Amino acid sequence: MYNIIWDIKFKTDGTTYSLQTVSSIDIECSVDNLADTAVITLPEAVMNQVLNIGNEVARGSEVVIKAGYDKTLKTEFVGYVLDVVSNDSSLKIMCEDALFIFRKAVKDVELKNTNVSKIADYLVKQIDPSFKLVCDYDIAYEKFVIHQATAFDVLKKLAEETKANIYFNTEKKELHIHPPYLEKGGEVIYSMQHNIEKSSLEFKKALDRKIEVTVESTNLSGKVESYTAGTTGGDKVTLKVGSVAKADLKRIADAELIRRSADMYEGAIDTWLIPFVQPTYTAKIKDEDYPEKDGKYYVVGVTTSVNEGGGKRTVKLGVKVSV
């Protein structure tokens, strides 16, 4: 039988503080969210003594959460403390990944003949030049305006308009921007009969999901450009974006079409902490009862919960990437 263990450290002004008492740890990661988050729950008092962590843990403190079984620990979360709140006889330490430091305002600018990579690089240079930009999805803009906005606001707009997967690797100090479902973080194998505790998966075939996606953009001369992809007569989806270059409207339409109509699983599986998995991983699913559903699926999101009773991952799957 495995014994659950964890290690949580905070760093403030160069001083490291190890958290000794924990009720639970909940970590949420997703390619559909700009930020990974963690909530560390502590009892408000131990042995009738009120916990006082205000001197060691404060907004902006760096945090590293590791967890695992027996003596094997894996880094589950790296980020910063957003807030420490008291709630129902407990203390909750709310944490966020590197998006925390990108919630700062950036200078107003009007960028012409630019692209996603140049816009993101502009943000990185203002917020923290030590971050590395990893981008292979250079959707072009005829014009992109930043006005009274934070770097977070700009990244959110880019994600909404281009349908890119935008996320941080805080440990490596990287900002990633990729086409949806193409970045490969690793691979895991799950069996419905062996290492899946619970499943709410529902298989959806592309043939049964007819979608027609239209992307509309207004260019600098005021003319509306559009591109339509998908199945004529299917459910219609219209996306309005900024002055994206006409040639890139197809890439955005195709990306949204994949999100909505590819062969995929909807729902999630509950597993243990082993095997380790993160969003962008490929999950190979085996089902002895329904072998036609076997295949490799893109991991969209992972929620990890740890307490004295053990560890659990809820793994949300997305599009089928191969058989």
C-alpha cells in the first residue's frame, strides 16, 4: 500500500518556509485556462493554537508544491500566493502560476503588421525579460492596439481571438503559445479495467457533430473579411476577431472546428497520482469491453487533490489524436 506524502515550500524575500500542517491540496491545470491554480487548505488551529503564517506567507510569496507516494515526490505546482483567507474554521492559501506577475499594466501601443509572437514578446520584455517565449502559432494582425490594459488582458484577448493554447511553465520561466491540441508534453496509458477508478467519459464521433464555423475580421480599410469551414447546414458558429490578416482566418476557423467537431471524449476519468500527467499529455486509453474506443486522446485538463486519505487526479480528455 502506498503512503501519501507532500512537501510545500514558500519563499519570501529570500527566506524559505516549509509548511508542516496541511488539510488538503487542490490543483487545477487546463489548456483552456490561462492560469494554473492551487488551493492549500490548513486547519485554523492546531492543538488549540491558532496558526499564524502571516509573517512567512503573503501575497507574492513564491510557492512550490510537491506530492507523491512513499519517498517519491513530483513537482505538482510552481507559482505565487494570491491571497490567504479565513473560511469556515480553516485557512486557505490561494495560489496562481506565473500569470500572477503578468497581471501588471503594460504601456499603451499601436502595433501594425504584427503577429502573436511579436505581441507576446512585447509583454514579456515589459513584465520580466528573463521569461522565454515559446511560440509556434504566429497568427498575423494588420493592427493590434493595447490601451489601458494589463499583460493578462492582452493574453486573454489573444487566446479568445486566435484559439491558441496559451499557458506558462513557471518552473522553467516560459510563456507558451501553440495551436490547439498540437503541443506534446508526454504520454500516459490508462486502462478502463485496471488503473481508472471512475469514468464519466462519453465518446463523440465527428460524423455526428456537424459544425459550420465562420470567422469575421474587419481590415484597416473597414472591409469585413470572412472565412467559413466545416459542414454546410451544420450548427453555425460565428467568431468576430480584430484585424487579423485574411490569410490567417482559415487557421482560426480550422482550430475552432477541431475543438467542436473532432472525434473526442467528453467527460473525465478519476485516477491516482501515478502515472503523472499534465495538460498537453497524450493519454492512451484501453478498454477491453469496447476496443473500438481505444486510442490516444489529448489531455485538456487535470485536477489533482491530495489529503491524508490519499491522492486523486481527475483527467479531462479532449480530441482523439491517433488510434
